[in-house]
Amino acid sequence: MKKPVCVRCNVEFRPEKTGVYVVEMYQKNQEIYQIWQADIWQCAICRAQVVFGFGNQPIMAHYDGDCNAKLEELKKAGAVIVYNKEVKWLDVKWFDDRPKISE
Ligand SMILES: [Zn+2]
């Protein structure tokens, strides 16, 4: 499996924390769509982080039952939670130091 590469630093990301949970939101971020297990990878130079290495299937989806109860259970167990929220691109305020990608 190829590893993610940092656009800014031109080096591969490295695994930073395995077995985190990604909570994918929908319905304007009011509801949980799916919960996934994955890993956090980090650039050794600039420390940018990315979630990578998802499982093949979510551990739970909204049609499987009460995702909020599952999330509370994971939090109580001390799990690392990352949210994957819906975003409207027009509302994003870009950081001035983002990598410049020439076209
Ligand atoms: Zn970097």
C-alpha cells in the first residue's frame, strides 16, 4: 500500500496513532452517517496529520442502530475520535500558508 505524501514537504507520512475512530456526519452535521476505524498519519517535518488506512467496512452505520450510543461507548473507553463533517466549500476560509499547487 502506498503511503500518503506531504505536498508541502515532499516526504511520506508516517503512522502516528492506529485504531482511531472516524465519525462521518451528514444531515448538516446533525446526524452520524457511519463510524469507521482508521489510523492517523503524520508528516515528520511539518506535523500535518491525515486519516488514512480505513477498514473495508464501517464499524457501524446509521441504519445499524444507535450510532450516538456507540460513540458515547467509544468515548468512555478512551478512544480517539476524529469527526468527518460536511462542508460547504464557499464557507471555507483558506489558511494563507496552505501549499500552493500550480496547474
Ligand atoms: Zn509536511
